[in-house]
Amino acid sequence: MRRRLVLTGAAGIATAAVIGGTQTGDPDLVVPDAALGDERLEQRRSDARGRTVEVYTCVPAGHGDGRGLPVCLILHGGSKTARDFPALGLGRHLTAAVDAGAAPFVLAGATGDRLAWRPAGADDPQRMVHEELPRWCAERGFDTARIAVWGWSMGGAGALLLAETFPGFARGVAAFSPAVAPGDAVFTGADRLRGTPVGLWCGRDDPLYRDVRALHRGLPEAPAAGGYTGGRHNFGYWSTVVPAAFAFVASTLT
């Protein structure tokens, strides 16, 4: 299926692009048969990154432009950018979660490149997510007093690190197969996650499985959601646990 994705700039609609639905490189990708709401890919100037970045937002179908809804910020893995989110079916997963009974929320994410969501000289994707992305969401009328964070692989580690660096910023953190290792910043800062609900998922066939389980044991509180089933380090697996993650995210934002 092909669909129209509105590509806008900060000042308004610049052009429109048609993007294929599931050209992701993951043949086992699961995308629900759910309606697509207001899904946009915008270009914004990021002072934190010193460049123009692409910013993705999506509202569940039936909720208009999303005004007043809380926000789940997306931190992508190393092989994806915000431009890939529509083909991953994130907007349809969002509507499906709401149709299944989850409280509605908005998805929002920006391209951080392959910097592991940490500063690299003057380029600071973590600051972009912490300061600029919420401001861009507020300009759209989203409720940025209620924020959760979700990421996978490199972005899963980045989501956890963001919550550790700014305790209280996120009401909940969902991480798929986070790229962590004992002794790294996520492990050493894990105590700062106390009081923040964490959802942790990883496939048992993932090379990161042992390290993720070690992180699980090192958390100050047991994960509030998550699980470990058969699956590899790809969206073929991650797309099967998106429904549980979105239900968890919604529960932290109500």
C-alpha cells in the first residue's frame, strides 16, 4: 500500500512526498491493519545539532491534529532515521493501540544520526530531544507536561540514558534491545531510574540479550513491563512487541 505523507517546513507545507508502506529491509515486519491518523515529516532547524533535521509526528486516527494529547518521544536505532518511521508502520501501531483501549498519545521523533544520542563536539542530539523536540511538540499544541520516551537498539540505550540524565523528565521509558554493556553510562546511572517506570524487551536470539538481562538485574526497581521471547535484533521482532510497549507508554501518560 502507498500513502501520502505530508512533508513540511517550520513555516508550513513545503511539498508532499509519497512513501512506500513497508520497504524496511525487515521481511517479517508486522504492521497492523489500522487506520492512519495525522502523520507528518517536518524539517526543523536544530541549534543543538547545528543543522536542519527531519522531525516525525503522528496522531492516532480519530484524534484530529492531536492537540492536548501527551507525547511519546522516539529515539531511533543506528540503521533508521525519522524518515523511516512511516514505513515501519508506527502510525498504524499507534491507532491499533488506541483501538485496543490504550489512552491516546502522540508519537514524535527527530533524526539523531549515529551518535548514540550523546554529544559529539558541538553536535548534541540528546539536548535536541530534551529541549527542542518538546518545544516543537508544544508549538503543535501537544501536552508536553506529560512525556514518555521509547527507543530501540542505540535508541533504547539513548532513551534510558536520557531518563537517567534528567530524572523526572519522562514519566516512563520503553526500551527494545538497548545497546548497553556492563560498566557503560546506562549501567552506572541506573539508580537514577528509581521512580521512573521502565519497560524492557529483548529477543532471546539477540546478541545483546545477556547484557540486557544484566541491566534488568541492575535496575533499582523491577521493570514495570517487558519480556524476553524468541526474536533477533530487528524490526521483525520489535514490531511484535510494539503493542505491549504502546500499552505501557499509554499507562504512564494517564
